[in-house]
Amino acid sequence: MDADMKKDTTTLGRVDSQTEPVTGDDLRLAQLGHTQELKRQYSLLALSALCLCLMATWEALSTVIAQALLSGGAPCLFYNLVLSTICAVCIASSLGEIASIYPTAGGQYHWVAALCPPSTRSAAAFITGWISVGGQVVFTSSAAFAAGLQIQALIILNDDAYIPARWQGMLFYWAVLMYSLVMNIWGQRLLPTANLVSGILHVVGFVAILVVLGVMAPKNSASFVFTEVTNSSGWESDGVSWLVGLISAVYPYLGYDAACHLAEEMPNASRDVPIAMVGSVVVNGIMGLIYGVVLLFSTGPLEALLSTATGYPFMQIFMDVTKSHGGATFMSIVIILTAIAATVAGITSTSRTLWAFARDRATPYDQHLSKVSVTQQVPVYSIVLVTVLQMLLGFIYLGNTTAFNAILSMAIIGMYSSYIIPIVYMLFCGRKNLGKSDYGPFKLGPTLGPVLNVVSLIWMVVVIIFSTFPSAMPVTPQNMNYSIVVMSGWLFFGVVYYVCNECKKRKLKCIKEDHQTVCRRCLVNGAECIFIPGPQQTPVKEKDRERAERTTTQPPQDQTLSEEVAILREQVASLTSTLRDLSSKIAHISTRSPAALAGPQHPSPLYTSESNRRPSEPREPQFVGPTRSAFSLRIAETSLTRLRMQTGDEEHPGPASRSASPVASPAASEASENATPSSSSSRKNLDCLLTLDFDEIVRLLDVYTEEVESVYPFTSMRDVSLKLQRILDFVRTSQNPSLAREHRAGDEVHPAIEVKDVQIVKVAVATAIVMEAQGPNPISTKLVDDVEPVVCRVSGEAFIDLKELQIMTMLSIYWFHCGEELLAWRSIGISGREALEIGLHRRAILRENFKDPRERDLAVRCFWCVYVLDRRWSFGTSLSFGLIDRDIDPELPEPGEEYPYLRCMVSYGRLCSKVWDALPPFESASQFIPRDTVALLDFTTQNWLASIPADLQLRHPRLGLAPRTQPRGVHRLRALLYLRGNHMRTLIHRHHVLSAASVRADTQAARLVTDIALDTIAVLAHLNETSDIYARQQNAFNYFLMSALAVILLAVCHAPGVFTEPCKESFARAVQLVKGFSRHGHASRRLWKTIRGLLPGVKSLGLRGDAEVAPVDEDQATAAAVAADVREESEQVPVPAQGRRVDAAWDGYDDAGPQTHGSAPDMFSMGDDLMNLFDAFGQANAGHPAPPEFPAGFFGVAGDSLGDPEEISRRFQGLI
């Protein structure tokens, strides 16, 4: 569970945000994965009044007294009422403690999702939510039934000639529901006031009726109330009859969970919701006990009460006491009005539960049920559906004489079942996993909490069992208790819906890769592969889409070649002659998943990944600073080495002798061969841009717009697309030298086109190709090679304009997606200096140079995009910023409200600057950050996360019901922002796991950073499972994955007993994520390069099955343990020394086979290597005692005698 979810954040504010401030409740809700949509209009007093009216204990007791009197007489009601009051307080306290931790409208099912193990999270949460909705629907209908039938009973009381009919009672019931519907939709602004008025009536009516009964009624004897048991139910066993009568004592104490379902409509929910729940039970319990005793002393003969014509004994008691129809009617109206108020409150609470459930995509037609009316600010569809379901229950009353008792039993079964599940998970999971700081303001403590939980569970199980029994014997179809039948049917429908929905979702996951008969995801999960045959190269016509979908009914391997070629020919009919040349090989190209058909982009087989970079250019900076993900794994390697785990023995070849880019695999080579635009010699001299079809260029520009410009809007691809044809005409005329000279001389053939427009198109197209192919290929490389000389030439000119800045920034993004982080950093540094040169960082100069507001707005966006990318690339390479915050005008305008993501990233950039300044210098022996600085930075980061606009807040998958179908663009932005916040918090807290001593010094902080890493993996796994975003942009997301893996490996290495088991499941999920990579992708090659230096150490432990565990010299082990004790208090973190060759440990592992220098090995093999590495970290300390620190300067030294104690001691000296 994420640490953010556990912490009390009600005091957090905002920083660096220009939007409206959020409250602590909004922040808490955002941390739980939801956004504030409902108006917070309920005060503690109003909510308490709502709970009091919804429970209506003394009124409900008046209504249901008959069953207890029938089952055991007055003692049955009294003793059951006492026991029920005590147990209701236990249940409310147990639920209130959980509600204080997770104050959301979903209530019980949200709690279950947060508390239960991940393996059963989705199913358990769904079942809980489904039962909760059903129970609340029935419970609210019981209040409406009571009100409707009591109205009919008043007519009977006052009109002896009236002959009641069941259909009339059902109409009264429906009338109460319709009134409640109107109040909840059109009178919702009056509800808080109406609840207060109802609460006053609840208390005043109680006092008034109590006085009348106490003063005017003849009194029964004490023995009648406390000892005279009367069994009139027909059950032979008095004990069974007594327990069947529990319904009369339990029902009045239902409904207090309404407070948690309105948690998103009241301030200070973490504190006030539990108070309202427990307070309403205590107040109603006291009132109910007093009223029950007075009522029992005032009953008179039981025979007269049980045979009353009204059907309600309390009305007969009122009539007998007052001897007046008017008095009895007035007293009864108080109870009826309270029942109506309870119905209104019940529909309010139930509709919010259903709305929350639909918001989490857990109901049919969730897109409608989760809507909140803009005008009414309430979930209208949910209110209507709840009312309709309750109206349908009215038909039970037409054919069953004990229908009302069945409704009461269903309410008890449904409500108590939804209470049991979260309490069980809290007892057996929550109390074990939650720390002291995880609880909300309302907590029961480690002793009282479990006791109340156990008492609650025992009570509810007993009550549920006997609520299914018939109320009277013998059983007939007319008096049968159909509650179990109705509730079972409701549950069966929910289970069927859940299973079918999950099946449907899983069928949409398939993504087939090149030359495979089964998609990798299905192969990993052992699922049947279902996919749409035929590649998507251009937008597909509707008839083609239908034909492609029809082919999914047959397995792809069963289709004949002729059928497949026929389909493919129709799909490529609109392509140019260049693409038609590829049709003979199209059968080998991978198909796309059904989800891809709905996307705005359709990758072409023309673009396949192949490394084409020049060997002299370094792929990574030789400097490995503390913000790079590789830095943490360097520390991990140190820990392995101190445990006598070798990392390779060959001499490091040095920068000058590094191998060139690897030769592409046969599959990649074939794809590159297919990607040749034309084999015709007449086209060899054409500009590379002209070899592409016009429609293909338009498509690629659309890809760039969606993937890049939607995030960093420093260009206007819309304007570029409008003049694309003229740009291509300009390129064609430039092929003719004479026309080119005429154009440069000022000819107006293309007056609005210049060379820089061509360069923008080329870089955009090249970037789109790289993003689709997950790496550069000959076409993208050629396009950029055409641009680079022009960029170098214009960069040497005396004046810089905005287009040159745009081109350089685009090149930076291109290099990033090629995996060239160093070149990306260089390019964005040039862009930053160009921005400073033309004055984009100063408000006055900006206004002077850009008079037109539209151009000035574009310049502002361009500057801030450069600013953000400068921070991103600097953190990725651990090299300095190009733009310094103090050089930027504080009054410089920021991007407008129409660019919310960029506005968030500007604040993120400022946060990066603060974290960068706080990180210790790289050459520092200790990497620890002062505690106060850590607290401030973490506070600032969480405030940045809270300042993200509501529509960009991540719907966190931790609850198990996060939506699996979101708009692709929004889903990507939400994930990116959340992961950036997580990564920044990782950097802030990472020093707590850099050594065994640091873990021991502050285990809670080490748990925090580990929890953040686990949360990052959960978000990435969910992103990969529910969309193609991760697969398409591995370079953007792989940084977060590697950082999380590094933190987990460090934590497990330095404290295996603490972190191995909690991290194992999430680490396995990350490994599954790695197995889904393409072995030729840059992400997989980089990850392989990162871990391969650690794998020889695994062999030394014998975990790979090809080596024995090396014996440990006891003397050396003893000496090492003593050294550990001596150095433990230093709390210094081993870091690579300045000036050392940091890549030696990575390149020394040359005996791993030919795959080391090419693409990564098979992803399944690398996944096994990762798990073996995890096991090595988790088991190494158990059998290899060693000092918790290792000397700086170890990295990069080949051939060291690492087992020599004298050498180890010498190296420790520089650290002490």
C-alpha cells in the first residue's frame, strides 16, 4: 500500500500553484485516487442528524416490536435490545476506525480494496460493493415500506369502514419513494436543513411520546418486562424463537454507515465521519433503550396488541393510552414523518454508494451512473436507479403476508454482510500491515481494536444466520422468508456480471509482436491469445474494420495465405507505389490488438528499430551522478562485492576502445531492408522526406501531435499541416539548383516557406517514426542527418529566431526517444542558451520582441518547455541545468489555463531545482540529506501532487477498481505526473536505503521509500495492463521502473529480513513488465546493460544452478562482523569516487555471451536473471556476514582481490 495513502494530510497546503486552494479533504481524496466532484455541504451536526434520522432507532423499534413480542414476549425484546446496543457500538467503532483512514464515498468496498491482499483485491472489493449497494437499497425500502403501510394503518385506525388492500399499501409505499426522489434531485440544497429539522423532530417527538406513555399509560409488572417469556411464533424451541426475534432489536441499529458514504460531501471527513457514526449509535442507543423499557411497561395485554387491525402494535398502545383517535394519530404521525425522513436520507446515502461504485467502473452502464449533474450537483442517474429498484421490491408485498419481515431480514443480511468483510480484513490484514502513523484521527488502539472487531464479527454472523429463518411456523408459501432467495439472486447477478466483465477486459489485452503466433502478454499469463489479424498502416474504413473484426472468430494460424493477402490488399489499397512494393512480405508483419484500432495512430511496418548511431558518440555520459538510476545500482554492486560476489574480471577497455553500435538482429535487418523507401535508382537522389507518401507524413505528424505536442506545446503542428503541401513543393524545387537559387534570391514561388519549416517537418516525422519503432531506423536517421548540418549552420548566425529554438528542442526530444540521453541534454542546453539569448526569460524583452499576442504566447510556451526538459534531461544524466531559476524573471508569464499539464510541469521544474540543490555533492562521502530538509522537500512534493488539476489526478489502481478504459491522452498525462511525484520523493528519501546502517538508523523512512517504489511498480503495471502507453513510450517510463527496481534491490540487499517478503510480489510484477519488452528495444538493452554486471555475483551464491556457494572463512567473517560494528554509527553511504572509471563494472562482464554487446537476451531469461538477483540480495547477508559499508572508489577497479581483508580495510579508510 502506498505511503501517501496512509498518512494524515489534513494539514497540507499548496505551493507553486495558481489554481484555487484545495482543502485537506480534497488532498486526502486525491491521495486515495479520486477527485472532488460533489459539493462539501454537510456539517458534523447535519451529518449526525442524517444518521440519527436514518437509524430512527426508537421509531424503528415501534415499527418492528411485533416480531419480538411474538418470539419471546417483552424479555426477548429487552435483552436483545441491550445486547444489540452494545454490539452496535462495537461495529460502529470498528467501521469508524477504517473510515478515518479511508474517507471515501465508496465506504465498505473501498476499505476492502485498500486492506485486502492484491491477489484478491478486485474480486473482494467488487463483492463487498455489490452487497453494500443491495443491502442499502433494501434497508432504505424498509423505511419507505414502514412509512407507506403506517399511512394506510392510520386510515384503518380512523375509519372503521375502510377495507385495506395490498395494492393500496404498495401505492402508498411508491408515493413515499417518489417524494424522496424529488427531494434528492430537486430539493438537494434543502437536505442539510431538512435533516436538521428531522433530527429535532426525532428528539422532540421522543421526549413528548415518552412523557405521554410515562404519565398516562397503565403499567405492566416488572416480571412481565424482564422474566415472563412468551413463545407465540410456532417454533418448538424457545431458544430458536428467541434468536429469530433478534430482528426486532437489530434492525433499529442499522444505517449509521450512511456517514461514510457522504464523506466526500463534508469537511474534516477523517475526523467527523467516525464521530457521526459512533455518536449516532450511542445517542440512538440510549434513546432506544429508554423508549423500549417505557413501551414494554405500557403495552397492556399481548393478545390485543398482536391482533390489532392496524398491524402495528404501537398504534394500538397509543390508542389505549390516550383513549383518543386524534392523540394516537398525532403521536403516530411523528413516527411516520421520521420514517419518511429516513427514506430521503437512505436514498441519499445509497445513491452515493452506487455512484462511487460506478465511478470505479464496477457497475453496468457506469458511464451514466457515475455522472454528476452539472445543475443539481448530485448523481441523478444513481438516484433514479436506486428508487426504481426499491419500487420493484414493492411487488413482493402483493403476494406475501410477511413481506415486511422479509424486507427487514434482507436489510440486516445485506448491511451486516457489507460490514463483516472490511472488519475481517482490518483484523487480519490491516492491523498487521498498518503502522501507527497510518491511522486517522479516530483509532481504537492495538488492544481495544481487535477485541471490538471480534465481538462485532461474532454478533453479526449469529444475526445473519437467524435472519434467514421464517418468522413463524409452520412455513407456507405465503409466510416464507424469501430474504435469502432475493439476496442470493442479487449476489448471483453481481458475480456473473463481474466474471463476464473481467473476461471481456482480458480479451482486449492481446498485443501480438512481429513473427509470433501468440502475443507475448498472453504467453506470459498463460491465456488464450485473441487478436485482429492484419496490420494497420493507414486509417481503416468502416467496412474494412468490420471485416477485420469478423476474422477474430477464427484462430490466426487457421487462415489460409490467400485469405490473409486478400484482406491486406484491401487495407493497403490507398498506399502509394512505394508501399505496394512491400505487399509480398506483409504476411510476416505483426497484427495489432483491438485496442489499437480505436487509437488515433496506426504504426506502419515501415519503421522497425535498428541502431544507427555513430560509434564515436557516447550513448551515456561517463559521469554517473546521484540523480541517475544507475547510481543506486552502483551502490547495490558495492554491497554485492562486499559479500564476496565478483562482478567481472576483464580489464575495462576505456572510452576510446568502446565497441561500435551492434549489428542488428536478422529480424531487425529484414525489417530495415523492407523499410527502404524504394529500390529504384531514379529515387536515390530524392530528399528523404519526398520518399514518403503525403498521407503517411500527415499520419506521422498526427502521431507527433498526440505524443509530443500534447505534452510540450512549443510548436503548432496544425499550422505545419495546413502548409505541408507547400513545404513538400518547396523541397521538390530545392532539388533543382536553379530553382533553389531563384528561391533564395527572393522569388515568390513559396513566399511563406523557408528551410526551417522543412527542418521542423523532418524532425517531427523522424521523432514519430522513432516512437513507433521504439528506436531509430535508417529513415529517421537520414531525416535527422539532413537537419543537423542546417542546424549547425544557423546556430552560427548572429541572430536566433524562435524556429531555430523549436528545431533544437525537437532534436532534443528526438535524441531522448532514441535513447541518447547525453545528446538530448546537449541539445536542450543549446536551446536554453538560445532562449536566454533572445530574451525569453525576461518579461520586458519578451513583450518587446514579440508584439503579436499569439506569437508571444507561443514563445512563452516554448521557453517553459525548454525549462522543463532542461530539468528532465539533467536529472536523467546527472549533469547541470542550462537554465538557472534565479536568472528567470519572477514576473515572466506562464502558460495559460488551456495547458494544464505544462503548468504542472513548470511547478515540477521548480521542485526539481530545490531537490537538486538539496542533494549532497557527488564527491561527498555521505549522501545523507538533513532530516529537516527531507521533511520540507517531501512536504513540497506532496503539495505539488495535490496541486495537479482534478482532471489530471491519477485514478490510482491500488483500490483495484481504477478505470481500465480512460482516454489515452489523459491516462498518459495522469500517469506521468503521478510517477514524477513518486520519483522525486524517491530521490528525497533514497539515502535511507543506501547502506545497512542507514536502514537500521531509520527503518520507518526506509519503509517509506520502499513503499514509494512499490507504488511506482503498481502504477506502471496497471498502465501496461490497461493500455499501450507504456509499450509505446518505454523511454519515458523506463526511468521510473529502473529507479523503483534499484530502491527495492538496495532495500532487500541491506535489510533482507525486513524487505524481502513485502517486496517480492511487487518485484515479480516488475519482472513480468520486463518480460513484455521487445528484446531489440532500447529499454530492454539498457536494462540488460544495467544488470549484467551484477549477474556474476549471483553465480557466486549458486542461485543460477551452475555454481556452488562459496564457503565462508569463519575468521574473515568474524573480522568483517567486528568491522561492521565499528563502522555502523558513521552512517556514510558508499559512492563511486570522483575520477574513477564508473563503467568498468558494467563492461567487465564480457563472458556473458554474445548477447551482451547486442540486443538484450530473451526477455524471459532476463526476467529469471532479475529474480535470481533479487534472491541473491535477499539471501546473501544470511550466509555472508560483512561490514555494512564499502569504500568509495571501488567501482571501476578491475582485477581487485576483493576477498583480501587488508585491501578492504585500506579502502574503508577513505570513508571513515
